[in-house]
Amino acid sequence: MTMTDNTPLLEIQNLTRRYPSPDGGEPLTVFENANFDINRGEFVCIIGHSGCGKSTILNVLAGLDTATSGVVSMEGREIGGPGLERGVVFQNYSLLPWMSALKNVMFGVKARYPDWTRKQVRDHSYKHLEMVGLGQGSEKRKPSQLSGGMRQRVSIARAFAIQPKLLLLDEPFGALDALTRGTIQDELIRVWSGSDQTVFMITHDVDEAILLADRILLMSNGPFATVAESVVIDIPRPRRRADIIHDSAYYPIRNHLVDFLTTRSRELSQAENRKNTRNQKPLTVHPGLTGSDEAHTTQPEPPADNNPPSLTMLTGTQP
Amino acid sequence: MIASRYKAPLLSVLLLLSLLGIWEALTPAVKSAEDMTEYELLMGGASEEARVPPPSAIIVKAFEELSNPVYDNGPNDKGIGIQIAYSLYRVLTGYLLAALLALPIGFLIGMSPLAYKTLDPFIQVLRPISPLAWMPLALFIIQDSEASAIFVIFICSIWPMLINTAFGVANVRKDWINVARTHELGNLRTALSVILPAAAPTILTGMRISIGIAWLVIVAAEMLVGGTGIGYYVWNEWNNLDLTSVIFSILVIGVVGMLLDALFARVQSAVQYQE
């Protein structure tokens, strides 16, 4: 949230992914010309239907995958491969099953701080396990002896323990039941607010995104998906799950998101509505602020009159 | 609970005892030497010559042999312990040499599709060759029967280890490799701290299959090269027409093979993990 430095941490320019067609015809374009920035300390969620390529975008940011074209740069340097300044939490936990929970965290810490003594590594790892509510013996268990929620906690502890500049979360709660998900969301938000961690997270859950994010990027449907909108969540922090639904901004934001996902994400990717987003940042909208739509729709570059008329009905309806 | 735990072992013992009882009962009684005519004695009790000895005779023989396992009365009379030791020495030497070659090459094949495609035709042709088919060539080239036996063990134990290592390494979950990549682990560190433990159960399975095959093959190899070892012992006792010793040594081969397998099963369960 705090932006001491005005240059964004991460800049994504015209990111495009195409798959060559097997019979040599037109290649399949999953997404094209995705442009967005992530600022330091910001918590950004990305939402879109399956097949829009959001996982690919995250993997490109992680350096595990490559795009067909476009540039991803972090602090001005292009990302060319995986690195310790970017931590990743995968949906399927990705813990090494032959190691205990503590050893899994230590594995990351040792890689990040090779000069540390074993005790330093151990203490640092244990501290981060405690931050997500593990410890008192459960750190000695192997992943197979932990519940799904506990495994994901270990995974989050490992990611935070290496103190990356950017934390990438690929639907981290997707495989968890609703109750566990709620608890771990709370833990994530607690750990995050105690740090200046920048987070980029994929989710399918609108309420989760509103609870966690400073900003939500909305992707239209694939093929020919793109990052269509950047929705600012104008709800003050600290946010609590129980209180947040009473905030006057909550339902306008939620309706806006749901409206996008149910209707407009599909319309936007139909051939006749598709617009060229090359070098264009997504439209920034503030559905949580009351008042006229135009007043809170900011589009730094290019000027607003570049937007097709269909995009003027952007803000959500009141409940 | 206790009853169900002991049920299977109890039935095993009962089955063994009844089979031995049937075997014993089917064996005709041996005429004592006093009852035989001089001619019968000269012919070694001719009509019953080819009889299979009863289990009681084998138990007596086993007791004799096992109470003094390491005596050495010259090339044709060595204790069972010495013969087993010779066989184990050959098996373990050939097996370790095979492991030294198979594990690194298997790793390479598993990690590099190019290496896999290059070496696959060779493996596919060499693998189905019966290890004993190499024997004449080995004897001619190595010119030493001892080393040739070890070579035969080497060549038969290499394939399961090689193939299983390659398979295990190639099938390490992509997620775990990604964990190594996102933590900037170098190739060697990734191989040792992620791929090796991940593939260890599969590799150990291959090693366990290999030791089993090596123990099968050593008996046949020693029958060919002669001199020492449990395989030679079996064949030597057959030439002596001492079927009691033959059956006793067959049992010993089985028990040692079982112990070798149990040893590897232990190591295997130590590296096993649950996803």
C-alpha cells in the first residue's frame, strides 16, 4: 500500500501467448497484449475464467514459462528465468514429500541465505512456520501427515521465509474447503500486513479477492483474452471478513466483478468487440466509490476517448 | 486380534508340516545294508537308487552342514558357509560394479531425452540377452573364469537398475523440479537434493530386482565355471549323486536369496515417501 518509490516494481508490456496450430493453420492466441504494472507493497489479484491464460501469466512472472512476445521486467530488468527474488506458492502446495514441514521451509531458506548457520536457518524457518500457526510438533510432520490447509500454510511459510520481492500465489486456496480457506486467508492477510511484501495472486473467488486485494485485474475470456480492467478496492484496511460485507463499497465492487465475469468477460473477447490493447493499460475503475462513473474512471494513457462506447457501462449496479 | 495376527504364520507352518509328512510317507523305507545281498550292495541298492531322499534325511544333513559351515578339505569338500561366501562375493562385486555404471547413466538418460533416444536402441538389444550367453565371450576375452562369472553378474544386474533409474528420474514431478528452479538451485544441487530423493523409491525397486536376478544367475554361472560357490556345490553334489546335499543346497540358495531381498526391502522402505 505504501508507495515510497513511484516506479512500479513490475511492468508487464504487451504480453502475448500463442500456441502454433498442429495442422499449420492459424495459431491459437490464448491472450494478447496484456499490459499492467504492480507497485511495491501492493496486493494484486487476477481473476478470469479458465483458459484465459492467467496461470501462464503467473508462470511467466515466476520465470517458469515463456511468453510468445512481450516483456516482463522487474525493477527495470527483464525477467529471464526463475529466481529467489520471486517466491511462488502453487495450488498443489509443491512441498517435497520426503521432508518434514520444517525441512521444507529450511530448504528454501538455505537456498536464499547460503551463508547462514544451520541454527540461523532453522530458527528463521521455525519463526515463519509459527507465523502461519504451525509449530509445537507439527513442524516435524511430513506433508502426507498434514491436512491440505496445513500443507498450504507450510507452503506460504516457505514463500514468506525467503523474503522475496514479489510473491506469486497460483490459486493457493483452490483445493481447500471453505472454512479452512477463510482461516488461511486471515493468516495470509496478517502475515502480509506485517511485511512490505508485494503479492500477485490468481483466484477464482470474488469474495476472497475483495478481502485480500488492493487491486483486482480482470481478464476477458480466452482465446484472445486480455487484461481488460483494473478494479481498485476502495475498502479501508485492516479488513476483516465479518465486517467487510457491511462496508458500503463492498456490494458495488462485488456486483461489478460478478457482472464482468458473467457477462462482459465473454462479450469483450467476441471478435466484434475486441479492441487492440497494444501498449494500452487496462481501464482503472473504482466501483466502490459512489458518484458518477466517469469521475472515478481514470485512464492515464492513452486518453479516455480511445475507449469504445461499450465500455462506458463499467461500474456495477447497486444491490 | 492376536489370533488374526498369528493365523497366517500358523497356517504356513501347518502346510509345511503336512507337505513334509506326505513327502516322508511317500518315500519307501531304505533297506539296511545287512538285508541286502552282496550283489545288491555292489549295485548300491539298485532298484531304489534313484529315490529322492525323505525330508528327515535332509534335516539331518542340514544339521551336519550348518554345525560346521566353514571347513575346507580341498577343492571338492568345502563347508556350505565357504561356498555361500564365494557366491556372495561374486554377486556383490558384479552388482556393485553394475550399480556404479547404471546409476549415473540412468540419471543421464532420465534427465536428457537426447541421451535416452541415443542409448535406447543399445539397451533394447542388449537387455534381452541371457546373461549366460555372454559367458563364452567373457571367458575368451577376460581369460579368467572367476572374473567371467563376475562379468556375467555385472551384465545381468545392470539393466533393471539402469531402466528404473532412468524411469524414476524422468518421472520426477514437474512441481518439485519447479521448486528447485524457483529456489535457484544449480543442476548438481537439484539432482542431489530433489531428483535423487524423489526417484529413490523407483531406483531402489530396480536395485532390488537386480539383486534378485544376480542371485538367480550366479548359480547357473558357477555351474559353468566350476571351482567354488554354491552353484558349483549343487552341481558337484549331483555328480556325487548325493541328492540330499542337492536338496539341502537348493534350500540354502532360497534362504540366502530371501535374506538379500529382505535387506533391500528394508532400504527401500527407508527411502519410501508418501505423496
